Amino acid sequence: MNILRPFHRRNLLAAAALVAAASLPTALATPAPAAPSLKGTEITLMRFFGSCEAKYGRTTDARQASGECGIVTALVNRFNATNPDGIVVKTQVTEWGPYYDQLNARLVAKDAPTLSVMHESLLGDYVRRKLVLPLDEGLRAEGVDVADFTEHAHRGVTVAGQTYALPFDTWSWLWHINLNLMRKAGLVQADGKPLLPRNPDELLAQAQRFKQATGKPYFAWAVANETVAHTRTFLTLVYQQGGQLFGADGRSISVSGPEARTAFALMKRLYDEGHIKRNADYGGANRAWLNGEAGTIVVGTWTIDQFMAEAEKADSPLHKGYHVLPFPQLYAKPALFADGHAWVLMRHGNQDERQRRAAFKLLKFLYDNDVAWARTGHLPTSRAQAASPAFTSLPFRDGLLSITRNGQGLPPEVPVQRTVENLIGEEITNLIIAGKPLEQVITSIEKRVNVALRKARR
């Protein structure tokens, strides 16, 4: 005979009630465990932008610094000096050229930094390889609202609906103009602003008029030993015509359409007719323009700070004659090439929860100081800060804000974007400098880029 009494449902409920009653006072009396202190937590920040410790190693006020290196150094110094949690950021500077090779080597060696700067155009590759972490939850916990990101910034850091980077800026392709030379050619309006072309015919006519008046080329831009400059101009001209170069899945390219052919033809004609300074590399093009050897240099936002400083010098050909604008609209659509710098949290660079929390504290600080970084010439990624007097009162910035809406990079589905940009640029160099026939250039771009896209990891 079974001597145990049956355990009826009534008994079970009674027992559960007793357990709950016994545990309730304890639960109410025990506070949630406090988050571990971050004091002394050390995180690493890998970046390019140069090294300037000798000049700005102790600067904690970004207003006292200039240029990308100076301002980012001062910002990190300020965070280290003022963050109430005692977090310590160790900056790891790598030269721009081999930056991604070194980052990849460190990932292979399992020596990843906590945070790393990254171009938004490359973010998709690192997300697909599961090397960076999504940030939505951490940013929300720190009070960073992704709805405040500008349109371009939001597109640049979002992959499959998740935020994988904190946008730091939007940078783009600008016309930096020597008004003193333009005035000699009658290409300055009554209000002192440059007279800009509104279509390719006006551009060619103005370039010819400029050369006749000054004996100099209208443009300087890097045409030698710098391939992506060609690509950015080419993409801008294609985007303004509404052209699409890539298949829907980003795994194929075609540059044989009318928009691409029109862009190739305009760039080649400008060079053939002597409207672009010949054989200049990046440094040579900048020096030539600063020395008054060309009317306009086509280069990025990052030079505004430097060019403004040059225009202050009484002996500069730019003295009181500098102006900067987005790449003008020559076709139907207001569009131009743009990319952005962003900060990513490396999946294997965070040893524990304290470092992860510390990293988000730094990201919040950098986002809150977006306007300070914008003094470099780059554009803010925060809508609120872009509309603030702190930004709009900076010289020329009102005229550049449209880039945060109209800026356009390669489609996010396209992998290995830096490789693609280099391959296109190499072939454009062959077209306009070496005289390679257009049909061969088109064939080469499609063959080389499609091979690279097929080999890219999914």
C-alpha cells in the first residue's frame, strides 16, 4: 500500500503561496546589485587622422586646436580629463594608407582595439564578417537618439535595420574656389560669390573663359597616384543624371549606360582641353591651387580649416579670396558623392562589461561634441547640432548643409567598396591621362570590378 498521500493541486498552490510569501520580503528588501564602478577602466581607440602629440598632447579645449588631428586629440584629452567615471582612453594612431591592413592584421591576431574609426563605405564588409557589434541598445542607454542622425549619417551606419556605428561626420566632394582668380575672369557675381556653371556646356564655357583671362587651368585635382579622386567626381556626375551602376544585389556593375558614358566624356574633355592641371598628385594639386596656379580645386571637406588659414595670410594668392561650395549641380538631380567617418565597437575588442560600458560613455561624449569636430570642415551627423548656431555660424557651413541630404555613396549592398572605387579610378586615369580608348576602359572596369564583387565574402 502506498503510504504517501496524494499531492493534490490544492496542496501545490498552498505550497507555492508559502514560498512566495517567504521570499517576498527578502526581494523587496534587497536592492538590485549596483553596476561595477568604471573607475580606472582602460579602453583603446584606434584611428587615423595623423599624430600630433607634440603640439596637442596636453590640449583639452578643442577650440584651441585645428585640423583633424588636433581636434580629435583635444577631444579625447578632454574626455580623459573630465569624465566622472575615471575611464582612461588609450589612443592608437595608425597612418591612413595602411590603416585597414593593420586593423585587419590585428583582428587576425586577436588584438582588436575596443573602438575603431571606420569609413561608412566599409562598414558593411565588417558587419558581414561579424567583426563589429550592433550599438542600438548601448546608445539608447546613454541617451543617444538615432532619430537625430542626419539622413546621410543614418544611411551610412544602418545595416539590415540595425545601427552598427556611431556616425562622426559626413564628408564630401567640394569646389574650393580662388575668388581672386575668378574675378579676373569675370566669374564673380555682384554679391561676391562665384558664378557657378549650371550644366556641362556652361562649365566648359567658363573653363575656356578662365583660361583665356588668366592663362591657367580652371581645375586642379589629383590625377596621378590617387585613384579615388577620379571615382568621386565620376560618381557625382553619374548620380546627378540619376544613373545606376550596380545590380540590385550589389554584385555586378555596368558602366556602359548613357550616364556613365556622359561622365567619362566630360572628364576626358576637361583634361584634353587643358582645364585640369596636368599630372598632379594629391599634394601637387593642393600646392598648385594654394600657389594660385588654378582657379578651383576639387577635394574634400577636410581641407576647409587649412584653406581658411591660408586665406588669412597677406602673401597668399588666396588672401581674402577663398570660397567653398558643394560640387555644383550640372545635371537634373541635386546629388554628389559623400561618405562619412564613424566609430565602431569591435566584437573581439571588449574584454568585459566594464569596457563595453566605458566605450559607450566615450561614444556619447563624441556625439555630444560633434560641432567641435565640424570645425575641421566635416559636417555634423546630429540634426540638432547641424541646426545650432554653433555650427551655422561657422564660415561657409550654411552652404554645405545640403550635403547631409543629397550626399550619396555606393549602394550599401556593394561589398569591398574601397576596392571598387580604386579599380574605377585606375581605369579613369588610363582614359584621361594615358589615352586608353573608352570602350576598352568600360570593358576593363566591368571585368575587374565584377571579379572583385564575385570574390567578396557574403
